[in-house]
Amino acid sequence: MKLTTSTFVLVFFVMHGLCAQKYTVTGKVVDEQNETIPYANILLLQAMDSTFVKGTSSDDNGFFELTGIDPDLYLLQASYVGRGSEPRALDISSDIALGALIIPMGSNELDEVVVTAQRPKLQRLPDRLVFSVENTVVSQGNSWDILKSTPGVIVNQDELLIRGQNATVYLNDRKVQLSGQEVQDLLQGLAGANIKSVEVIANPPASYDAEGGPVLNIVTSKNIVPGYKGSINGNYTQAVFSKYSLGTSHYYKTDKLNLFANYSINPKKDLVKTKKGINFMDGSNAFFSQWDTDYNQLERTQSHNGSFVLDYDFNDRNSLNLTSNVLFNLNQEQQTNLETVMSNNLGQLDSTFTTQNNADMDNTNLAFDLSYVHKLKKEGAQISANGHYTYFNGDYFQNLNTNYFDAGGVFLRDFGFDSDSKQDIQIYTGQLDYSTPIGNASFESGAKISVIDSESSVRFFNFTGSDDNVDASQSDRFLYDEKVYAAYFSFVKNWEKWSMKLGVRGELTEAEGTSLTLNQVNTQDFFEPFPSFYLLYTPSDKHSFSFDFGRNVNRPKYDDLNPFRFFYNENDYEQGNPSLKPSFSNNFNFNYTLNSEYFFDVYYKDNGSNIAYLVFQDNNNQTLVEYKQNVLDSKSYGLDFTLSKAIVPAWSVVAYTSIFHEEETFLAEQSGNVAFTNKVNGVYADLGNYLTLSKDGTFTGEVAATYISKFLFGSYVSDEQFNLTVGLRKTLFDNKITLSLAAEDILEKYVPTYRSQYLNQDNFYRRRPETQFIRFGFTYNFGNFRLEDNQRAIDKKERERLQPQD
């Protein structure tokens, strides 16, 4: 660490002394008939968040010139009388002479500074794919709905997957460090009307934390005009049960001060039906007993989400940001009725048992983030510092009772118990970053320390009867402490048609998990480098080729490390695994883009000893155990094709198709500890049709279809599923009011069956949440509502591993 720190300090001062350069962009503005357009507005925007950088106008002959531009990634747009050109991505590291910017005669509409399309668009940047949704029917819902509509994103049991890996969600490059239902609750409280785009980053660069895999970055609009605006939004959903959400956002800006506050409440009553089946095998792998269980789970939740953002610019060179996010999900109730029928191999009824499993849960998540940015005297150079604190508390109380009956329905015996579990997690991080231009290149470096302190416990008591699988000795207290020290550097170099970006991140991990009851200690102490490399070749405006490579780490979630058991009934339970180790992946991608409309991606991922969700049936004791385990080997590869095209002015499509192969080799613990490879060849297809249904563009629609043939989920393979959705969006009174209507899973085909069938294992489950629904939404804007937001979330990878029990 001393060598790393010394190197970082040395590099910092060397880079600070280098000279900066500025560049010029020239071009011409024409229409579709190649006629020049004089006095058109030329807008240079930051590629990351579309904030305004510079502007000018074309002259009498349509020519323009932008000077004094710092090296960076930008978007360039031309606009004239309510019409705009397609945004053009520029990686500026030298003077650029563009061809023509074409402003079509179609109906692109403008707000104060940025073209606002009426259809979603796709854009390829060197290290990411940008899905623009602002003012489209896709933005009619909330942020969670937008992520589900993003090309290539698969929703699996409330998890967002990209190419089979869990995706990390960011807001304005600030990581949303929650898991499962908490992520969904948070994003459902953020109105989609404020979302500009979603960035899909398959291989995050070195400046991102090595943990997390692919990234989904939600970009909101940024303001440039002082004033106040506010909004009230809500939706009503009719599924099996009706539910609603309400939220309000308020934003105020002066020349130096930006304030943003948001609050939402999302009370829900959900019914989840699950059918589970197990064929228990004898020594010859012939089944001797068949168990079929029907789960009916009623969930009541009422999450409260709040966020507050303060930006203050002391002067042109110094600025401060304070961000806080709070999430309260208290008084949750979960009532589960399980009915199990046991039959012999002839299908004759042996016996039955019923289980009543009731749970009460409270979750609290508080996060506070403070950042300071100082721009150095050298143009384009800056240093930033960040501090962060997270507090998470989860309480879970369970009451379980089971009654057993013979084949004739005569009561045999009962069994029951109570359990009480708690989890407290505190996270502290500190980070320092430095960036500077170097001639026609740029350099970035940084260092970070993360400290995690987790304490959890479970207690079993109030037993009625006895059972071999549950007793008071399984009560436990688990302590987990982790420290991660990281440093990185990144270098970008550009030529006339080439662009290269390379970087490396090093992370030193020191972790210890202690089970007090088991008297077991597991430690992790290692250093790992995480290199990344990007190469972009653009021979012409119509063609671009790129290759990228990145190495990542997947650390276990804190709750997965706890050696506790969570019971559905005494024969079916989840169990933590304190022996989980981080897994490392190597990811390769080759991309080709044609005319900014056709996108081809070939990828290969070596996921190593990936952490997978495995389920094993014990045929002797007739139990089913679910837990996370490091597999022996994991890999996937595939070909993706994406189309983003306007068929006619009022109809555009975004289509995504993936042909893929996935496989994982794991140790079959209940099958003689032999290695078994679970593999699948699958097809994923998504087609979104976006329609403008009125001449003024205020009435839009969407018809979308998603198909998945099958995919791998740990030891399970899913069967096919299909989702058909329809949506309508109408704006009224000059965008003061927006109304929307959406229907999802119209054909009720979006619920797959997951089956694990190999050697002496044969079990399945089919979980049906309320995927079929109709939703009505509204947004009312007031104040100077044409302003844009500064809302952001908190960027801490450690928070993502928080996983509340559910």
C-alpha cells in the first residue's frame, strides 16, 4: 500500500504540471435535400449527462465553428425552428472538421436547449450503449419501468440481468446500493418523466468499482436556468389487488445553489402463488416419493423513499455536493399458506401437511454522501474528494406452524417454532480522484478505502413438537468485517479515426466472518488487479468498430454469508454460506455499428468460480435446501443484434435479439460430490414499437413484446416466457399534465417454470407474482417546470450487497 500511495502522489503532481490544450470543431448544417440552413443553433453537450457546454450559430452559408473545447466525450446537435439533427457523439482530442449535420424535415421537437425526441433512440459511445427515452411513451411510468424496457435487460424475479449477470443500477453515475425489493421500491418512486436516458455499460472502465459487473446508469436532465419547479406524480395499478404510489419532487436553483427534494410512498398488497414439486430418488435414481406444494403468499408493504440533494458552487473552481437517501419499509407483513401432498411412485396418496408461515419485517436504510470538487488552474484538471456513510437495519420475526395428516385426512401431529433475526450494517468510505488533460490525451487516477461492519443474529424458540431439521441449537450470531483498499488510473488517447482507453484498478481486500455459535472463522486476504481496455475505430460516419476487455469481481452479499436458515417449512429452507469467496470474471466484447441504426455485438465471458444460486434435494431426509455456492467454472458467449430505426415519421422500432450459450459446472453435493455442468442454448428477443398518434406529438403509444426461450439460473433451467405490453401517453396544457395507461403481460405468459433435473435430482418451481396488471399514471408539473433536475443517488458499491430478508 505504501508503494501504491507513493506512486499515486507522484503521478498527481507530475500530471498537475503538464500543459492543457483546447480544440476546435467546424462543420456545416443542411436539410435532407442538402440545402444549407443559416442561423441554426449548434449545441455542444456533455456525453455523460447532456449538460450544456458551448453553443454557437451557423453563418449565412450554414457553416459553424466551436473553439476552446477541452478534451472529453461530447454530443453535438444542431437545431432550427423546433427541428433538430441526430445527436453526434464526439471523442474530442484534436481539431475536428465534421461533415454536414442534417436537420430532417420531420417532427423532432425542442425544449430550451436539448432536442427531445418522440421516440426512443439508441446511440453507441466508446464504452456504452445509450437508450434515450425522454418525452417518449417509455417514460410514462417510473424508473423501474424504463429499465425493464431497455434493450437487452432481462427481469428475473425482481432482478435486472444483462447477458445473464446481475446489473448494478446507477443514477447519474451514482450507484444505487440496494438489493432486490429495495431497488424496485426506490426506482418505482422516481418518475420516468425526469429520465433522459439509460446507459448500458457491459464493461465498466477502471474508474468504476471492480465489483458489480455490467452497469445500468439512469441519466436525468440537468438544469441551466435558475428558478423553481415541482411536480406531483402517482399511479394506480389494478392486478389481483389494487395498489397505488404517490410522489412529489421539488427543485430550486440560483446562480450558486441547487436544491432538490423528493418523497414517495408506495403501499402495496401483493399475492404471489408458487407451485413447487420434488421427486425424491432412491439408490437407482428411480423416484419413490413425489411432493407437490402450493404456496399462497400475501405480502403487505408500505415503503417510504426520500432523497435530498444540495449543490453549492463557492466560485468557478470550488463546489460542494451533499446527497442523502432514506428508505423506510416498516411494518411489512408476509402471510404464507403451504399445502403439501405426498404420493408414492404409483401416484397414490401417502399423506399431507399444511404450514402457516407468518412473518413481520422492518427495514431501514440511511445513506449520506459528501463530495467536494476543486478545479485546478490548469484547464480541464480537477481533484475531488468524497466521504460516505450508510446505516442499514433489518428485523425479521417469523412464526411457523405445521399440521400433518394421513391419507384419510386424520390428524397425526403438529410442529412449530418462532424465530427472530436482526441485521445491522454500517459502511464508511473515503475517496480521492484526480483528472487532467495531457496534450491530445487525458489521464485520471484515484484511491479509495471502504470499511464494512456487519453484525447479525438469529434465535429459534417457542418450539411445539420436534423435528430433525430445526432446533434451538441453530440460533447463531455472525460478525463480518471487511476493508477494501483501491487505487486506479485511466488513460485516453485519440487519433483521427482511432480512440483508445486503457486503465487498471488494484484492490486489496481484508475480510473476516465469525460465527460465534459454530466457533467458525473465515478470512479473505488478497490483492487483485482489474485491467480494462477499449479500442474504437471509425473509418466513416456510417461505420464504427470497437473492442473492449474488462476484469471484474463479484463479492458475496452480506446476508448470503450468514450461516442462518430461513424456513418455508421444516423440509424446505434457505441457508447462508459463510464459506463463499469472491469470484472474478474476464469479459470480451466486439461491436460493430452501421449508420447508427444497426448494432452488432459478439461477447465472451469467463465468470470463473461464479457465485450461483443452487438447490439440492436430500433424498434420504427428504428436504430441499437452497443456498449460494461458488461453482467450479462458469462461462457464456453470444451474438447480440440491436436495431433502432424510424419506419415512418410516426412509427419507430427498437428491436433487440440475442443468441447465447450459458454453462456452469458445480459440485453436486447430494449426488456423490461429482462435478455437473448445467448448460443452455437460448434466444432472447425484444421488440418495441413506438407510435406518435397525434399531429402535435402529445399523444403517443407503445406496443412491446419480449420472448425468452430459456436461460440458466444456477442449478435451474427456465422454460420459455413471453410478455406483451401496451401503453399510451397523453400530455395536456403545454406539458403541465401527463396521463398514461399501460397494460402488461396481457397474455399471462410471463411466468416461467424453473427445473433442476440431473443425476438423482428432480425438482421444479413456478412462481407467479402479479405480473398481469393495468396501470394508470399521472404527473402534474408546476412552477417553472421546463427546468431540468439535479437529482442523483448515492455512489457506493458496498451498499449494493445489502440484501434484506424477504
